Amino acid sequence: MAHYFENDDTLRRNEMKHLVQIKGHDFSFWTDSGVFSKKGLDFGTRTLLDAFLEENRSGNVLDFGCGYGPIGIAISALTDSIVTMIDINQRSIEMAKKNAIQNNVSVTIKESNFYENIESTYDYIVTNPPIRVGKESLYHILINAKDYLNDGGELWFVIHKDQGAKTTARDMETYYHVEIVTKNKGFYIIRCKKK
Ligand SMILES: C[S@@+](CC[C@H](N)C(=O)[O-])C[C@H]1O[C@@H](n2cnc3c(N)ncnc32)[C@H](O)[C@@H]1O
């Protein structure tokens, strides 16, 4: 079976529209087969957004692995941020573009394998990272984020305790000032501030 992050044009289309409230605001998101969490907003993503949007954070934001776009679109709609969204998966890019229009936000969305098409630096990199790609790729995403952060910039990510949240947070201490912002039903929200 193909993973959601692999490009698979043969996968039958199954577009679905979901109405979602984030911080009391209404969003509608199209999802499709071959895209992460096609049944609607993932609980880990919601927990990450709730924590990130708790305070008035804004700036240049990179949504790494945007999928159908909930993180970047919500941050763009609810803060004064300038948002860039990337994903390796073409169908995800297509859905994210459709959802940006659907939710009336102006964001930059582009295809990128890891950081290969990223030329800027950001105040925040926010991600529900791909876990099934394996630890080496996960750590590549998390550790290399520091090269795309401005001074004082922060990487925010969500990871479940069963996916190694505690170990990952500890391992990131080599590269960042790490804080576990909150936990909900086993999902850890981890903030890594550039040293
Ligand atoms: C767990 S999903 C999160 C999707 C979306 N942000 C959400 O919260 O619903 C991780 C995303 O990372 C993308 N991804 C996987 N490997 C990647 C890579 N090497 N470069 C960029 N994106 C990648 C996948 O296609 C997928 O959309």
C-alpha cells in the first residue's frame, strides 16, 4: 500500500469537504485519498494549532509537510503571519492550494523534498512531521530546521508518546533549547528554540 507521502497518480480520487472550528473560527477543508488524515483535522494537528495560537505569535512561518493545509491556512487566517507551506506530495499541494482559496488566505505553497526548495529563513517552522518515513528522515527534518530559522526562531512540532516523543525531545536538546509546551492524550507539543 502506498504511503500518504508518496506520489501515486493511480489512487482513485475521493474528495471530501470537512467543516472545522479552530479557535472559534470556521474553516472548510477539502481532503482526498492519498493525503494525510483525509477524514478531517488530525487530533495531533489540532493540539499543535491550539498551543501555537494560544499566544499572539506571528512572523514569517514555514508549514513543513503541509498536507491539505490546515496548519498554514489556520495560522495565516488567525495571525498576521506571512506563511509558506511545503510538501513532497503533489496531491497534498493541490488540495492545500484549493483550501487556501476556499478559506480566503494568501499563502505561498510549493513542492519541496525536505528543504530543497527553501531559500528563506523563518521566525517559526511549524510541523506535524511525517513519522512513517523513519527516524533518520524525521531527525533530518527536525535538526535541519535550525538552518532555516532566524535568530531566536522556533521549531514547533507534535509527536505522540508512542512515536518516541520523550526521546525525540531529549535528542533535540543537542541542537535547541527544548520545551514541552503541553501534552494531550499522548500528543506532545515540543518547542525548539534556536540556540
Ligand atoms: C503527518 S502529515 C501532516 C500533514 C498536515 N500538516 C496535517 O497536519 O494534516 C506529514 C506531511 O509531510 C509530508 N512529507 C513527507 N516527507 C516529506 C519530505 N521529505 N519533504 C516534505 N514533505 C514531506 C507528507 O506528504 C505529509 O503531507
